[in-house]
Amino acid sequence: MLPTSYKPTAYDDVIVVSYDTVTGVATINKEVNFYHFGADKSTGDEYNGVDMRGEVILLTRNLRIIGEDVEGWGC
């Protein structure tokens, strides 16, 4: 899970062991160490078009994600 704060090291590496398509509940393999913000709908209307929710990505291959430091926001 990627950080949802200004701290770039506040990420957690977890494995989704199950996902319920009806409820949207994902079960992961361990407890997370950091807070991760999530919402059921976009926060764009509240933050000038910026969706503040964290993202979950499926990594089945080695990927390199490179961000650009723009005004301290990180990637």
C-alpha cells in the first residue's frame, strides 16, 4: 500500500489473500504499520479536484514506479 501522507517511507508491503466482490472487503496477510486513507467515493469535490484516496496495485511482475517531486508531494 502506498503512503497517503507526506512521508514517503510510510508504505506497507502486503499480500491480498481474499477479496469479496459483493462487499469490497479485502483481507490481507498481515497487519499494516501505517495509516492508509480510503474512501468509497472520490474526494475531488472537497480538495479542488484532487482525489486523496490511496491506491492499491497488483504487482505480479517486477515494476519500477518513478515519481516526480512536485511541491513536496512525492510520487
